[in-house]
Amino acid sequence: MALNKKGSRHITVDGIEYRWRIRRKPTYMQGLCWTPLTYAVEAAGGSHPGTTLVVTSGQAHPGNWVGVETEPIRPAHVAASIREAREQGWEPIQVGSPFRLDRRSAGLIAQP
């Protein structure tokens, strides 16, 4: 699974360049605040995509339909998620199924 380049942002963590993206519109479940915001990260270089990191945050999607206030996902949060996923075994340049990281209890992002 490769990220759409349009709307993605670049970040360099420990000398490796990544691309990350938050879905612009919430899913139905995110719109109703039944599930939290997720974002995807992948290695930016290379001729073919590797394993995508899917991070579950501890907050509502900013475009939710019920008016729950959210904090923005900052590059520092993304960098911390990348480092944690790498420690847990995520290999961004190897092909495979998406690697899931649950950050709901990380304490970096405010709960809705």
C-alpha cells in the first residue's frame, strides 16, 4: 500500500526521510467520534513502496461531525511514533502488511 503523494508531508527522523498523511475527510466512524484519528507513514525514498505504518492517535478527527475539539498532529508526534514503531520492529523499506501502532495511551496527544 502506497501513500498518495498529494497532501502528504515530509519528515526526516534519525537521518531517514518519511512521508506522512492524515486522511482529509473523516471516515463515517471517525465523523461520529466512534473511532480515533489515524494517520499513515511510509519511507519517502526508493523505487517501490515498503511497509506502511498506520498510527492510531488518542483523539478525534479534526473534521468530526459532532464538534469535538482536537489538537493538531504535530511533526514531533509523528517523529515519536516513527521511533516507537522502529523499536517495535517496523521495517519501512521491506514489503509487507501495514504495521499498526496504537498511540491512544502514549500521553502525547490530548484525549477528546
